[in-house]
Amino acid sequence: MEHFDAFYTPPDIAEEMVSAIRRSSLACVADFAVGDGRLLRAVEARLRTKHLIGMDIDPRVICRLRSRHPTWSLAVGDFLADQTDGSISKFQPAAVVMNPPYSNRGNSVREVAYEGGSVRCSPACAFALRALEWMAPGGVAVILMPESSLYSEKDRKVRRIIERAGDLQVVTSFFRPRFEGATVRSALVRIEKRRSHVDVSIPVPGADESVDCEFDIIRGGLPVHLAKPSRAVDRVPFLHTTSLSTLGASRLLQVRPYSRGLVLGPGVLLPRVGVPRALQIRVIGRDECFQLSDCVILVRTKAIKDARLLRMKLVNQIAALQAIYNGTGARYVTVSMLREWLAARA
């Protein structure tokens, strides 16, 4: 039996999740990561429902809930693997409320089958995708997810599938950790499934990802802990976020070139990890070469004048730029998010 991390929903968040359903009467409501049953109890207390169904991978959890809530339809099963005892398969819920596991014994990626294909994503996104498949057309899913699921590169494909199959809305974000023993920031997400069928098959890698822009974006690759001083003939300056604001005024560590993130100007440097400040957005010239840490990005331009103009635009729109940096720990931006943001302002 698999063991997922278990952090049960605080009562105030459970109430907020039920409010986000925005329905007063529903035929069937489900929680496919039912845990202690708190979300279904909140639904039962506030909404008119005919059926409440719950699933959990832990048989002890289901045994306790069957004793406490004999009118609920409950099943032991692995929701992501579509393995249940069959007692709830006849139901097609009109609403789903869930606080799914965010990881599986430290494993942050799960492969899940969907619409004849499969996709790799975080466990929380995998639960959201499967819930969307189970729900009735026009149904509503209210899911508590790690904030990073809304922005991370590994969940980008799943987000595209969900957005084609339903209307996805971020109800609220909890900027402080709300679970005892956990440090993850969470977001409350509402997904309303479309009533008419649309093609939600797994997208082909690379499809719809091209952007016609006059720049390249290069992500650094050398972790700070691997940056060692070198006297080799081919050594290059190592650039980390802590050096951006003082670039040109301080000496940089010289390192051997790494396989990723060796860059040549012209272009604009900015942090990938950590909310950028205006002083950290720096222009480098045509002949300047650096080895970037994995926390730095270069937006490479065709000419130095383009780099200077781009920096001016970034500094002038610093608040909007900062807004695309997200994450459950240190805030960060992905290459695809930055590319789309820049393309929208070209």
C-alpha cells in the first residue's frame, strides 16, 4: 500500500471550501482523499445533498468513517490508479471537495492515466485531473493545492488539459503555511467542468509553445554548492543572484565552465529564484561571458541597444514582473512563464 503525506484540512479552510462550491443543493458530493472526513462533514452541515461519497487509500481511515457516518458511501482505494472496492463506481458527483496529498513519501511526481493517455505531474495535480474525469458535466471541483502547482513547469501540461476541460479559478491563496508540521503555501482552486465535450487529450510535447520573439531565454545551471574556484585556462566568472546588484563593482569567483548556463551577451540578467529588485536587473555586453548559477536567467537579445531597452521596460514594470514569481517556498519564475510574460508586452 502506498503512503501519502497526510495533513488534514483546518476547520476554517473547510468552511471556505464549501462556500466556494457556490451551490445550495447537489445530488452527490465526493472527496477522493477523504482523510478524517472533515470536508464532507462541512458539506453535510451546509448543503442539501442526496449522496456523500468518500475514498481513501488507508483502510483504517475508511473503517473509522463507516462507523461514524453510516449513511455515507465509502470505499478503500487508490484514486490515481483507479483501484477501488467498486462500491462507489456508480456515482458521478456533481461536486468534488478535496485536500489531496502534496507528495508521496518525498516523491513529487506521479504518472496518471487520463483520456487514453498518461501524464506526469505532481500528486495534487494528478488528483485534480482524475476528479475532473469522474465529475458530471457542469460539476464543480474545489481543491486545496500547493501554490506551486499553479506555476511549476512539471505541472504545465496538466494545467493546459484542465483549462481546456473546465473553467479554472484561483479563489484565494494562503501565503502563510496553514498545516501543522508543513511549510507549503497553499491555494484554493475552483474548477467548473464544461457541459459540452471538448478535446482534452494529452497535448503533444512542444505544441503551441512557440513564441515569435526577438530574444532567447537561457536558464543558469551551476548549483552554488558545486561552484569551486578554478585556475584553468578556460575559467569564467560565476554569477549568482547575490552578485547581480554589485555586478562590475566586485570580483567574481572564477569557475570551470558547466554544461548548462554558460552565456555570452548581449542581454539582460535577472534572478530566477527570489523576487527581483530593480538593481538586480543588469545588462551585459556582447563580449561578456559568464557561468550562471541555477538561480539566474539571461534574456539574450540581438544587440546591446535592445538589451538596454528591455532592461528599462522591466524596471518600469517591476511590480508586474514580480507578480509572476510564485512558489511554495522561495518564489521563482520558470522560463516559459517569463517568455509568455515578455511576449505579451512585446
